[in-house]
Amino acid sequence: MKAVHFGGGNIGRGFIGLLLSKAGYRVQFVDVDKQLVELLQQRGQYTVTLANETAESAIVDNVTAIDGNDKERVAQAIAEADLVTTAVGVNVLKYISQTISEGIAKRLASNPSALHIIACENTIGGSTQLKNLVYEHLPTTLRARADEYIAFPDAAVDRIVPIQQNEDRLMVVVEPFYEWVVDRSVMLEGFHEIPGVHYAERLQPYIERKLFTVNTGHCCAAYHGYLNGYETIQEVMKDSGIVAEVRGALGETGAALILQYGFDSSEHNKYIDKILERFRNPYLTDEVVRVGRSPIRKLSPNDRLVSPAKAAHDNGLPAINLTRAMAAAFMFDYKEDPEAIEIQRSIQGLGIAEAISKYTGLSADHPLHGQVMAGYAAFKERK
């Protein structure tokens, strides 16, 4: 079996590639990092080490790589693949969509067999977003045929893999915990199940539970940590005041999730406790600026802060901690993050009130907007 995976970074190698290789796939990574591509081609394997007391390691073999700039070769690999996955970041999906469409066209012309394309990104409906982008490039005459043979199941993925500098460029250190959930309801007949992947008939509850617990909690810790001068999430999680902010925010998202999807409250609270313990993992070093990066995306209306805050508010539930986390995100002025710089320029040019509306979609008369304003004013005064 052949798998094409877009993104040879730490998540790609340390999570998706690892599980695909274990499942018996020949994994072809697609990346534009020439050194990374050459190393994968030369070695055909790499090491994944768990961030725990025993530091267990596994060799991931039967892998290679294709230069992402060699679009003809990538398209041909897609035409011949049994599975295509991505872990490139949701903002990069548009850049790979045309090559994927060309691969689909080749496949339909020469080998019209079933293919699943799964975007393993930190977003709601990542595969659906990718499908829409791919279909923009796919000739209209091929779309009905593509619907017959090509499926884009949405997925929820969860594994903390921090930025790292290892002596071996290909080695990856990952946390022991992982979760990969795929929407079974849109998968084509005869698909090959991947061991370690959970296939769910209703994916939305899993996606939102993960995004609004793991990702919400992570960025809450990062933005509050940045304000307090911490460098790593592990340092942040030793600050009881910030932990209370994070737990408070997850209590707010949890209340909305329980109401909306009927999660058992006791089980969900255990899930929150598990997430907080993962953030504390002493065998990981996760930089605050990595977790907080791309604040425009994280403050957007359908992402990890605003969406659960609106859900809570619309159901008569509090969102005090979530709006404080949003306020902290507007204070994130890390000079090496283009999105952070753009937000700061907007605040200077438009004022904080208009900037909040611009990035969160909250109108100036929305109660949550006022709470973000109040939180921002308090942080500015304290700073």
C-alpha cells in the first residue's frame, strides 16, 4: 500500500507517518524542505522517541520523500496512492490544492479507484476545506466522477509535538498520548482501516471537544504565559494563577460542549484533567511563542476562543475566562510572528475596539466584545 503525506515536519513524521508506516503503508512525504527530502530519500527511515521517563524509541521505516516543487511527480504519486494525508497547517492547504487536483485528474484518467484524502489539521472540517480548494482547480467535467471515487473524510488529530532541534534532523520527540479520529460516514466501501485510528459516525463532537479543550487550553496558557514573561508551557503550568485561568476557560468550553453534545460531565472533567497533565509533561519543552503563534487564526470567529465563547453566551453560560484569554491574545506582540505584528498595527491604527471586531467578528455592542475590552484594559494597566 502507498500513502502520500503532505508535510514532513514534526507532526507529519512523529504522528501521521508513524501510524501509516506501522499500518503497512509505504509513506511518501511531500515537502519543500530540500534537505529534509534528501535525508528521507537517503535513509528511508527515522526515529520517533516518546517524551516520558523511559524515552522509548521506535524506528519508522519504509518511507521516502518527494520535493513538493516537483508537481508532476507529486501528482503521479497521488494517481497511484492508496491514501493521501496532510499535516501542513490549514493556511497551507490552498498551496497544495492544485497539485492534488492534478493528481486526481491523472487517477481518474488511468486508475479510477477509490481514494481517501484526509487533512489532519487543527481546524474544524479540514478535509472539507481542502476538497473545496481542490475542486476549484478540478475541471467541472471531472467533479461528478471525482465524487464517485474520491472521498475527503474530516478528521480530528491530537498529539503535542513541540518545535525541537535534535542532532539527528529526522528524529522526532513526541508526547505519548495521541488521538486520530476520522469521519466513517463519508468513507468509501472497502477502505483500509488504520490501527490506532478511531472511526466515528459523528465526528463533530470529537472535533469540537478536542479543539475547544486541547487547543483552547493550550493557547490560553500561551497568551497568559507570554504576558507573564514565561518561555515554556511547562513553566506556565507551574503558575497556579494561570492554571486557574486555563481551567476556568476549559470549564466554560466544557459546559457548552456538554449542553450541545450530551457529554457526560464527570467524564469530560476527567478529560480536562488529562489535558492539563499533558501540558505539564516535564519531558517536553514547548515554547510559549510556538503555541501562541498565528493569533489572527486563533482569534477568528470559528476557532478555539471565539466560537466556544459565543456558544457559551448563546446558551446563557459565562465566558469570562475565554474573553480574558482573547484579551491576552491581543497583547501577544511577539516580533517574529507576522500575524502578531499585524494585530498590533491594527490596534495602533484602528484602536482596540475596532481591532477586536475585525479579528473576532464580535460587533461592538456584543456583550463578549465588552468583556474582551475590559480584559484588555486591565492587562494594559497591569503592564
